[in-house]
Amino acid sequence: IAGITQAPTSQILAAGRRMTLRCTQDMRHNAMYWYRQDLGLGLRLIHYSNTAGTTGKGEVPDGYSVSRANTDDFPLTLASAVPSQTSVYFCASSDSENEQFFGPGTRLTVL
Amino acid sequence: GQNIDQPTEMTATEGAIVQINCTYQTSGFNGLFWYQQHAGEAPTFLSYNVLDGLEEKGRFSSFLSRSKGYSYLLLKELQMKDSASYLCAVKDSNYQLIWGAGTKLIIKP
């Protein structure tokens, strides 16, 4: 089934721990994105990748890193989690100028 | 700065029509998107406007006025399943999406 998958679905994490959120798409889209969604705020872009091998910083990149070794995978790493990183994280992909397709999200709680 | 404004919440009656407004101020404009997001789920694409005017797609229509920095999403023949948040997003000069906080639409029988 074509689409985007994210793992884990949810996670509770102790502050200071390292965590990688996984994202995989099988639509062969060039562009991929990581957003966080917090209550009362719009989706905020963390990092993006326009094509495999390249990445860029979004609106709120601090504390996060990404890599894009191939077209399908775009993992997001929190090097040392802090409580302010408690959020719902969505991965998305798009084919050039078109609409973005979203994964089901990861609900992350940092204590 | 860049800004997308939408009402926080709206209430409408099943079978009626509702219009959700969105105003924007962004650095450049390369299109406006509307997404629907049910509680606890991912956003899903509804419509895209890049030229002024009305785009109709079944029960949903979206309008754009670039000179006014304004768009609306029109939902007709409302159904209970239309209860969701509706997100307005503008693609800026860097081709990145700037998102509004969303409008929570409550449908009453």
C-alpha cells in the first residue's frame, strides 16, 4: 500500500535521552518534511529535504537533526530530548510543487 | 513576519453551508492549500488555489483573492463527518508551506 509510515506511534522519553523518529515513504517523492504540531499553533517545519542527499532547516530546527541517505527514508533525531519537545510529529512528502502527503504522526512526550 | 489567520472555532448545523476564512501575509506567494484534519489523525489535502477565483470539488469549494491576501473554504450540505479542523497553508517565496493554526469545525445535528 503506497503511503508514508512513521514509527513509533507514540513514545514517552526521559529528558536527556536520544531518540530517532522514523519515516519511510514508497511514493518515490523527492521532497520530504518534518513538522511538529502543538495545540493552538499551526504546523511548524523542523527540517526538510528537497532530494536525497540534501537537507535544509525549517522554522524550528534547534535540537533536531535529519539525514536523507536515500529517497525513501527521512529519520529525525533528537540528540538530547527536553520537555519543550513534547509534541506530535508529522512526516510528509511531496512530488515537487504538488500537495504534501502526511504520515500518521508520532506522539512524543518528554518527561 | 509571516502570518496566517483563521478563526479558532466555528459551529454549524448538519445540512447547512459554512464558510471558513483565511487571511495571509507572507513573503511571496506560490499557492494556497486547504487541508482537513480529524482529531488524532494526519492532515489530508482538500484543495489548491494559485490563481484568483473559485475552485469547486464536490461539496467543497475554495476561493482565492491574491490582491486581498484572502481565501475561504466553503462546505455545502454539511455532514457529521465534516467535523474536523481545517488548515489553511500558503507556499511562500522559498516554496515552503506556512500554516495557520486551523479552524475547528463543530457540526451539530
